[in-house]
Amino acid sequence: IYGGLKAVPGAHPWQVSVQVRTKGSTFYRHICGGTLIKPCWVLTAAHCIDKKHDYRVILGGLNLVQKEPTDQSLQVEEAIIHENFKETSSVVFNDIALLKLKATNGECAKESQFVKAVCLPQEPFPDGGECSISGWGATEISEHGSMHLLDAKVLLISQEACSSNKVYASLLDDGMFCAGYLKGGVDSCQGDSGGPLTCETGHTHYVYGVVSWGDNCGEENKPGVYTRVMKYLDWINEKTAGIP
Ligand code: 4AZ
């Protein structure tokens, strides 16, 4: 996260660290963020997942390098990548995936002050509205990311403004939206991918976007691009049906 601050404990209880153990390795390393949407389901970006590797998620943690008493580590039983996911050199289409968590003693995520599923959005949020991004990804200080979870406020940018020739021209489709500031400075970055952009109404938080792509990080006229979760509600409901 560029332009972020250390997150307050319990502020993003749906935030997860998605970790990979590549073939032949003995340990897991953080690769992406994710969002807990049901006890056994994490929403993330398709571009984070390569089906030939093993994955786990850490829930309830703020510090990536220390084991914390609030941490829950769960194995990923299955990764479901959107059927029309496609990556080109500049754009990622349908960048959404679901991770089905493996239950132990009949339970997946145990709800606590630090672990809680977020709601799926029911209606669009207005352009110009303020939402939050969070993650352990690259910062202006470290391209390797932050050991502490960081967060920042971003503004929703209209499809028209983000499709102007100075910004992303014709690269966006209706499964994407932009958020941030055209001046630059506050943005998601590499390692935040897959994580949440949440918006709030009343005291209810909704996962409105999944960190997906952008032209570098924090630069003028190059805001972050997010997967538009609203467009994928039927897909999410179909894939997660019948499993808590
Ligand atoms: C990345 O490389 C990436 N500024 C993620 C988010 C953004 C740019 C790049 C948005 O995963």
C-alpha cells in the first residue's frame, strides 16, 4: 500500500494473507491478499493462483513475520479460478478466484474480534465515495512489502474518468473499476493483489473490489484497478452454494 498507515487491530477482520508453498519448498510465503466472505471461503484475484502449487491462508494476523495469538492458519482445499480469466501484457480480465478452506474438526474460520467475514455488495456505491484498501504489499519505502498490515482510504473513480485517454483509455471493461486519486500517492501495489477494497454504509462493510492491476503504483493518472465484485455475485453464489 502506498500512502498507507498501520492498520488498527480488528479494523479489517476479513483480510487474509494468501500464502504459497511452491513444489519442493518446505515453507509458505505471502503472495497476495484475500477476503473472507464466508467461514470456508476466501475471495482473491485469479492472477495470484497457480493450480500446481499448495496454498494456505492466515486469518486474524497483522504482522506477517510473527506468530500472533489471534492467527488462524487454514489449508486451501480447492482453488476455483474464473472460467474467463485472461491476462494480457497490460490488462487482466475476470481477475477473480475463490479459495475453499479445509475444515478441521468440522470448522473453517472461527469468528472472533479479529476474524470475521465481510458482506457481499447488494447495490453500487457512488462515484467519488470513500472506501478502504489494505494489504502487506509494496510501499514507497519497500518494494518487498510491509511486515505490518497497512491501510488507506481511496475514492471510487467513474468509468468515464478512468477511461479517458490520459488514464486507461480503452483498457477497462465492466468487470473492473478504478479507485484512488488521479494526483497519485495513495494506491495498492504488488503483494496487495487479491485483497479487499471495502466500502461502508451505516456500520456495515462490503467487499466492493479485489485488488487487480494498475500501471505501476501511486503514479499520477494511473490509479489502481479493481475487480468489480458486483458483476460476479451470481458466479460467487453458484460456486459457494451449499458450503458454509
Ligand atoms: C501488481 O503488480 C499490482 N497500483 C497490483 C496493484 C496495482 C499495480 C500492480 C495498482 O500486483
